Amino acid sequence: MAKISTLKKLSPEERIKKLKEIREKNLKEIEEAEKIIEESIKEIKIKQDIREIPMPSLEEINIQSLFTAGSLEQKVDEESPQPPKKEEEDFQAAYHTMASEFSRQPTGYVAQAMENLYNTVVETGYVTPGQAAEARAAYAVARQRERQISRGAYENISRQVAGQIVLAKNISKSIMEFYMQ
């Protein structure tokens, strides 16, 4: 940075020009520093979140007991989480509502709905049961239309509509797979 005494020796026009250059440079450095601060805060939060994740408890496993008749299957059945009935009922209700809605809409609407849902899932990083039901409904409707086309239910089908069916089917399938993970 230029020393103040050096700047005082310049003509007023040159001094103003130099000071504006210095200010511009400083503003850029401040913006960069703010970005680095934000990134550092995010990194600290991630590290804190990682520290808060509980460590799994280590249990001694009796390997011999796994090979006794029915023992492994029983253990898996006992430890498998069972979906609550209320959630399953809500999922089925949402599925039937969305399937009914999608079946009344044009294929382009279904494809667009799946694109929007996919973008939401990518943005949030997770799939809610309602979103999974919506994806499953769109997949079912797309498959139904695909079967109808193959049986000749529609005489003239455009490439665009066929592409929309494939798009809706593929996106909804990826969302359902993500939900099942």
C-alpha cells in the first residue's frame, strides 16, 4: 500500500485516482475475506455436526449363534425397523391421491412435476414419505401409459410425449430408489 506521505506529494487528480484504486482493491479483499469467513463457518459447523454423531456401540458377536437354525433370520427380523402403521397409511393415501391426480393430467404435466420434485430432492438432500408417494404415483401412471401405448390404445403418439413418459418414469424411479436407501 502506498504511504500517505507519498500520496500527499501527488497532484489532487492523481491522488484521487490512486485512492480510488486502493479503495477498490480493499473492497475486493474484504469481499474475499467475507467469503472465506462464510466457508470457514460452514466447515466448523460440519465438524461440530460430525462430533455430535453418536458412535455405534460395539457388541461382541457370537458367530456360532448366527449359524444355528433360524437364528440369523430371527435376529434380522427382530432388528429390522418396522414402519409405523400410521406412516404407511399416510403414504398409501398420498399415493392414491397423487395417482388419481396424475392420471387426469397430460404426460407433460407429470414429467414436469417429477423434474420439480427431483430438483427439490437434490436441493434438500432427502426424500419425504409424501415425495416418495408422489414419485411412486408418477411412476405408476407413466408405466400405465407406456403399456397403453404398447397395446395400441393411442394411434398417434408424438416423440415428445413418449420422451415425457420415459423422463417421468426415470426420474420417479431415481427418487424412489433414493428414498429406499
